[in-house]
Amino acid sequence: MSQKLVSHIDHAISPQAHTPMYLMHKFWARKPHNVVGEYIEHYSKKGEIVLDPFVGSGVTAIEALKRGRKVIAIDLDPISIFITRMTLTPANVDDLKKAFKKIESQARKEIELMYKTTCPTCKRKSIITHAIWSDIVECKKCGERIVLVDENFKIRNKCICGENIDKENVSGEQLLEVGYDCPSCLKKAKKKVRFLTKKPDSDDFRFISEIKSKPIPFWVPHNAELKYDNGNLFQEGTHRTDIVKVMDLFTRRNLIALSILYHAIEELTDSISKDLLKLAFSSNLHNVSKLNVVHHLRLRKGVHPSRGWVMHRYWVPPIRIELPVWFYFAERFKRVLRGKYESNSVIPAVREATSFESLTKPKNDALFLVHSALELDNILPSESVDYVFTDPPYGGSIQYMELSAMWISWLKGEKNDPNFELKFGEEITINDAQKKDFSYYHKMLKASFEQIYNALKSGRWLTVTFHNTDIKIYNSIIKAVVLAGFDLEKIIYQSPAVVSPKALLQPYGSAIGDYYIRFRKPEKKEELLSEAEIDKESP
């Protein structure tokens, strides 16, 4: 493809909201699908090979296949390839519905029995819609155990002895409120609401106590720790001494329920339906964890107070909401089902290759690999790829593999599936706990783009997109690509389709969009400038 034949993108593109197949599973910093699609449309032709070596949740792969390209989707993080593959794998939705009904018949009743309470008005048994919990902390001065949140859901700052409360000196948790669904009383309510609330009574406390003493009936990831390979706790972890394992992120009740549900999924024989239901299971984990912040405004209005996993770390808030496993799993299944209806209709049946050689055969159109971008030469021949679109790791602002650990620990299963191994040692990031500084990050980033350079055909294009407000990271990415041999052609600022909750919390505003940077591999490799020479030429 000659440069003269390309109609370049030299302006921002109006982003569109994610469609159902992009909402099947949570992932961080997912790019607008239509923007990615436009770049693929401009810089490749049908039948050509598009590479994304940092594929994330698979937007590049999905949009390339939608447009009749072949795709190579690579990521070191196993959850990335799992989400991408499950989005693109053709599925019989009738079989998927049958599989859901099967596990519903096996698991729902047993799970829902753990989420029962008594309506204080009509005395009927009702299903719990949510439970609000507070940390109990111990005063370091007098030893008093204090429920951190008062009856008005406000954080206490001082002990009765006058000592400032150390909010991290946690010694337990206290149930504060129970939301429940009583159909007869909801009909009689003066204000139309979806649930009722009450203060927990003696039966609720007794029930919780009984659950805490119950054994977990099936496998859960007992040994999965919130640690790196070197034994250090996650850099963006909770910083609490009582939360060091994945299991610590869940209440006992939800752990029991998750074990029952996962066991039922594992019993399925249809492999595609099983994997898609595992996708629904995985996507629900943060919903039913201790990571859910109470949304105080919604709480005061009598609206469901869940806030979701909004922090880029395993932060367990001092006041949090526990959500019932089955109800939210069923809701996540609906999302997966809607996603599969869409992917089945807009993407031709994906035929997966097992190697680059098999990808070049007419019958195959996708290669999915859990692999390091630092070793592309081992799997891709030189000058073999027609276009590269990628969103590389931008410093340490999001610790992707660390955030995947909760999902991966369950997906590995009891048999320790080797396809779900987190190889932190090969991760390109800035992370003090992993002893990876900016120098390491820049060096590895440059090495990865050298591999990308070798794989891309001469005269073809690479688009790099990223989001980072740190000019040092911004410059590092551009320099890494230029040092690999690419020519910088255009930088475009692109606003997002939806502003993230984190960006909205920035008191002085936030650079909330992304940069899309066009590079071209020259027809002939020129003598490269050194990093010092590039720095000297920079304004």
C-alpha cells in the first residue's frame, strides 16, 4: 500500500458508547470501538493482517474482524486473551441459555437460602437485596472496639477516650443495614421503591454468625495471594494487614455462594457454554466483593447504594455494600447473552489459527496468544504484518496484571490451568514493589517497539494510543517508538465517549481523553538518532 493511496485521519473522531459485546466484562481504559475501527479502515485492507501486541479487552481484534481483516491479538495478561476470545468465539445462544438453566436448577436455591431475612412488617421471609457493613477498629490507646460508621452512616474519627481512630487497625466488621425484597409490602409502600430497608435484628445477626461457621462446600482459590512473584504485596493493594489473599476480598457468605456456583459451572460438558459462563462468573466477582463503595447520595434517596469497583486497586472501603451472588450473576449472564447476540450477528464465524503460519491459510482469520511483546520475533516473521494498532502500558498509572489477579485466581480453577498464569516478571510497568523504575519501563517499551518494527511491513503504519497526563511518560512512549526506527507523522487528541468516575473526582480537572499517534515504518531503514540526539532536538 503506497502512502499516496491512504486517506489519513488528521482530526479527532466523535466517539460512540460501547455496544453490548464490549460490556460483557469489566476492563480498564477500553478505547471507543468506532474510533479504533476507523483507523483500521484507513490503514489496512480486507484480508490483510492487523496486529495488536497489547490487546487489552480486544477492541482492535474485534473491529479488525468486523471489517474483514485477519488479526493477531497478543497480551501478556491472560484475562485479556480470555475476554477477547470469548467475545469473538461463535456461540449457539440456545445452548448457552440451556447451560444457564442447568446451573440455575443446581445452584440457585441453595445460594439464595443464604440471603434470607424476615420482613419486620408482615413477618414473611424475604430475599436480601444488599447488606451494608462497617469496619470495626480497635483503639490503640484504650483497646475499645469501635464500629467505624455511626447510625447516620458517617465515619467516626475519635474514640470515646478522645484518641484519634486509626482506620487501618481493623479487628472485625459489623452489619449496619439490610435491604430486602418483600413483594406484598413493596406494593403497599407509599413511595414506589425497588426494595425496603431495615436495621438488622437478632435473627439476622444469628444467621450471619451461623454462616461464618459453615464450611465452604467446594473449591475456592485458598492459596491465591495479593502478591507479586517476589513475595511483595501488590503496590496498589489495600495496605491492610487483614487483607492479603483473594479470599479476604469476599464475605464468608459470598465465598460459600461463589464456590457453589463455580462448581456448577465446572460440571457443564459443553466447553463453549462453560467458558462463557465462566466469563459471566468472572465479570461478577467485583460486584460481589468487598470492593463496593456505598454511594451515600443514592443511600439517602433510598436508591440502591452500590457504587462498584471504581478504584484502580484492591481498596476495601470502611463502609461497603455486600451484594447477593445469584442475582448479580444472573444479571451478568444477561449482559453476556446480549453480547453474544451482537457478536454472532456482526462478526463472521471466527476460525482460530494456532500459529502465524496457519493464520496465513485462507480458512483461518485470528491468532490469539498469551505472550510477551518483548518476544514477538519468536512467533512473527519479519515484515509479516500490514498494520499495527495498539494501546501500550503507560507507566504505572494502571497496574493491569495486578488488577487481573482476582479474576485470574478463579479462572485458574482447582486444576491450576496453565493458560491463566500471571507472569509479573515480564510485565512492562513502573512499580516500586516489583523494583521496576522509569528506566526499566522505558527500556522495555523501546525493546517491544523494536519487535513491532521488525514484524511490520516497510512503508506501513503503526498507530499508538494512550492516556497519561505525565509528560515524562508521554515523551517516553514517543521516544521509544522513534528509537525503534519509526517516523512520527501525526498526533491527535481524542476526547472520550464517557468521562470516567475517577476523572470526575479530580478537583482541578483532568486530561480525560486519549492521544492517537501515527507512525510509519520507512521503506528503507535510516540511520537512527540516539536518545541524546532526540532529546537535543526536542523543543
